[in-house]
Amino acid sequence: MTRLLYSKRLAPYLFILPFLLTVAVFWLIPVIQSVIMSFQEIVYGQGEFIGARNYERLWRDQIFWKALYNSLRYMVLTLLLLIPIPLLLAVMINTKIGSPKLKNFFKASLFVPALTSIVVAGIIFRLMFSESDTGMMNQVADFLGFGPVRWLRNDLTGLAALLLLALWRWTGVNTMYFLAGLQAIPEEHYEAAAIDGANAVQKFFFVTLPGLKPTIVYVTTISVYGGLAMFLESFMLYAGNSSPNNQGLTIVGYLYRKGIQENDLGFASAVGVVLLGLVLVINLTQLTFAGTFKKEA
């Protein structure tokens, strides 16, 4: 037994064993169970095999397609906002221009929203986008001269509220990721570029962006998952899982509606399996195009 514990071949597996057990218990087994349940009709805790009937229902369900569209739209728009903006902020903070104390205060201020409960943040944003004349956004609208707006009853303005909440909450986190990536780029690369006559813009595109590639891939990966898995923000903003014309319904919200509110666990499991497959396909595609799986020469 002692020889096994001190074996050089066995030691790496012993070190990763807790991680593997955690993944198996809290991810792999539930995923397998969900796949099995997606082919069943669950009645009073008993599952009856019904084949692909749940997936057939899913294909014909217009509300599911509406929720999927909402989630995909939200994911794409958050990618367009939460990668370029934090990247530019990180580049600005990383420059040698400005007071270090002021920059540290700015970084701390950016990170505070991520520490705020999403429940509290959602309630605050719902009050901000209230239909009443006293709502903050309606006061701004009144000041600009176009009167009160029913923000959460219109599709585009409701989406804007969700995007503003995401931008407020996650800009600081992504900025910290990019800042860490920037500080890992060797200064010699910039010095070599300067010797070759590169200006600031050329340094950004030919030194900074290639050096940040692993960070950009990582932030994109977690943002794809975060965008498609968004639920609580919409739930709090619309004070529940119901919104006008289902404009705030996400695919996770639809899963919650079917599985928890309507107790249709087999159908909800099919929704979850489709969501998992969609996240895997999108992320594996972007990781492949980014060259993540290529072996280094």
C-alpha cells in the first residue's frame, strides 16, 4: 500500500481524484440522469419511457423557439458589449499614463457590482425602469423631452434594460481578466515593436491582441455559457417568470416554467439537454476556430 501511495505513476491520479469525484457526483451523474429523464414522462416520481416524444413536443412548441431566440440574441449582444468594452478599459488602466492610486480606485469600483446580489441588482433595475413618472429612467426621458416610457413592456427597451444590467454587473470582472492578460505580455514585445517603428495602434493590433488571445478565448467561452444560461436577471427584472409576450423568457426560464411551475420534469429535462448541446456546439466551434485544440509545433 505504501509503495502505491508513493508511486510516481499513481501520484498524479491521486491528486486529481477529488476533482474527478466532484465532477462525477455533481455534473456527470446529473447530466446522464437528465438525458434519461428526457425520454420519460415523470408522474409522481415514476418515469415511463416514451421515446423521443418530449423532443417532438419541443420541436413544435413556439414558446420554446421564442425563449431560444431570446437567449441567443442576449448572448450575442452581451458578447458584443462585454468583450470590446472591458478590453479597452483594461488597456487604458494598463497604460503608464495617470495616477496609480486613481487607477486602483477605478478598478475596485468596477469590481463592486460583481459582489452585489443579482436579486438586489434586479430589484434596483426594475425600480429604475419603472413605468411610473418617478422612475429614474422616466425622469431622464422626461428631461430629454420624450415623456414616460413603458420600458419593460416593449421588446427592445426591455432587452436594453437586461443588457444594461449585464454591462453594469460584468464589465469589472472581464476588465480584471483582460488586465491580468495584459500584464502577462512581456514588455520586450512592445520594445521590439517600437524599434521596428510601430505606433500605438499597430502595437495594439499586432502585439496586444495576439498576446491576449488565450484571455479572449476564455472570456468568450464563459460569456457564451453565461448568456445562454441567463435566468435570474430576467426573473428579477420582470418580477417573475412571466413577461409581456414572453419577451423576457429565456431558455432556462422556460425550463423552470415546465419543470418547477408545471411539474413536467421529462419535458424540462429535454429542454436542459438541448441547452447543454447548444452550449457545447457553440463553444467547441469557437474553440476550434481559435486554434485551441491545435498541437503546438
